[in-house]
Amino acid sequence: MTGSEESPSFRLAYVPGVTPAKWVRIWNERLPDIPLALVQVPAAEAPEVLRAGEADAGFVRLPVDRAFFSAIPLYTETTVVVVPKDHLITSADEVTLEDLADEVLLHPLDDVFDWDAPPGEPAFERPATTEDAIELVAANIGLLIVPQSLARLHHRKDLTYRPVTDAPQSSVALSWPEEATTDLVEDFIGIVRGRTVNSTRGRTKPPAEQQRKRSEPAGTRQKPAPKSTGRTPRARTAGGKPAPKRGKPRRRS
């Protein structure tokens, strides 16, 4: 390897709320010589990070531009409302949007839901981030609707959450630029899909042995030797028919 060549590496982007640890652990076990670098990005910026080649693949929130990106949907999250622990809503196991109609609902600028019209009463201004909105919930300024993973990510002892049964939901997918489906991307797809370490499914290049066999001329490939039956072959006549069996010699009297 010359000084101008770089060692292979894999850059994995992920948005807040996604925990890539288990997939990273499997990668490190299977490909210990290829470093995996994690790149955390805001959900709204993840597609541009992948489009610009700043990461090889990423865990993103759907939707993405399917004309440019490939995507493997992984799971859809439960939507919850974050409230103070002493709020009246905590008396219910779950709520609906109608139950929140008279509440002030915060709508941060990095909200992951594509609301046609956010429910509830609007706050005086929109907080810049979900983390800022969580602080406002703790200050009794309003409530916040988020995917459950974000409620857990920004957990506070003075706050809790309840599922909202009819709210929009957010789905997480593994995504990458379709024209940049490299072998390392295929390796990571295999890990996410649970393929075994010996599986070659999805590889863009066939194994070396298959390459060798394909390059051999048809006449040079050796046929397997016939299995031995353990019997002595019978002699054949000039016409190709088996020779008649010889009887035991008679004794002369």
C-alpha cells in the first residue's frame, strides 16, 4: 500500500433516538480491521449528510427521497406526550389527540412529525430543539409530542409520558445512496438483517472461487471420478456386450 492510499473505513450516521450499539458490536466482531465511525446528525440533516458522502449509510427517519436513496424500514415507534409527573394526564394509561385539544403543545423546529396542523393550543414561540422543548415542559410551559425514543433520550425525573393512540408515528430505516452500494454497505446491510457471518447474499462481487470457476474454459473443468462399487468389472466382447460367464471346469473321468 502506497502512502497515498487510505485504509478502508465505514462511516455510519444516526439520528437522535436511534441506538446503533448492537450493530456496531457485531461489525467490530466480524470486521475488526475496518474501523466503524459513528456520526450523530439531526434528523432533518441526515439525508444531506448521506447525499454529500459524509457518511456511507445511516439510520434515518422516514420518509427519504427514494429516487436517490435505498432504504430498509426497521421499525415504527410509539408516539407519546411528555408531561410533568403531577399532570392530570398521568391518571390515564394512554390518551388521544382530542384529550390534548385544550393543552399548550410545544412544536420545536426539529420536530420529526409532518403535521398538517399541530394539535392543541400553540405556544408563544417555537423552541429551537426537542431538548429545549423538554426544558419548557419541566417549567410547565406546555406539553410535547415525540417518538418514545426521544422521550427516553431526554428523560428527567420530574417528567413522564403517555402513549398517544391516534398521533402520527415516526419510522426508522437504514438508508444509503443507491449508487453508492459498496461491499462495506452490503456487509452492514447483512448485519442489520441478521445474516450469518458466512452468508454472501447481497454481495456485489461473487466469491473468489466462483470467479475462478467462471473464468475456466468449459473443456478444462475436470469431471468427478465415478464412485467405486467394489466389484470387478466384467469383460466385454468386441461388440461391446458382456462376455458370457464361464462355468466351473468339468472333471475328466
